[in-house]
Amino acid sequence: MGGKYKVMPKQMRVACAISVLIQLVAIMFILQAGNVISIDALETSAKGVCYFFAFYLIVNTFMNALSKSKKEKLVMTPLAFLTAICFLITAMNG
């Protein structure tokens, strides 16, 4: 969240909670696309959602690289990039 706050304001906490929910959905789709789990409702869209998250995380990588926070640049930028690569490889092979 930019590394701007030491203690996040309440609005930012809500944004973090929403982010966690989105990440849980992403986990479900990548596990489905990688044939680790089998949920019929996710089967048809798993590959496309993985491509979406790969693209989103590539954009996120660039945004993290532009952050004012040194920790975000050093930690979150490479993590976002590696996660994007994982989603891309899973989507391509899934």
C-alpha cells in the first residue's frame, strides 16, 4: 500500500481486506489452472483469469518499482514479478 503509513488509516485497512479476498480468489484460480484442485465452476475460466492476473501483476511490478518506499521497491517489486511469471507459466501450461 505504498509504504506511506506506519499505521494504516481505516480506509486503507478496508482496501487491504479487499486485496486479501482478491488474492484468495487468485489462489483458487491458479490452483485450478494448474490442476492441483478441481472445481467445476472455475474450470472454463481458470486459464483466462490466470492471464488476467499475470498482466495485472506485471503492471503492479512497474508500479512497485516507482514507489517512494525503499522496502516496497526491494521486496514487493521482485515478488510481484515472480508471481506474474508463475501465473503466466500456469496459464500457458494449464
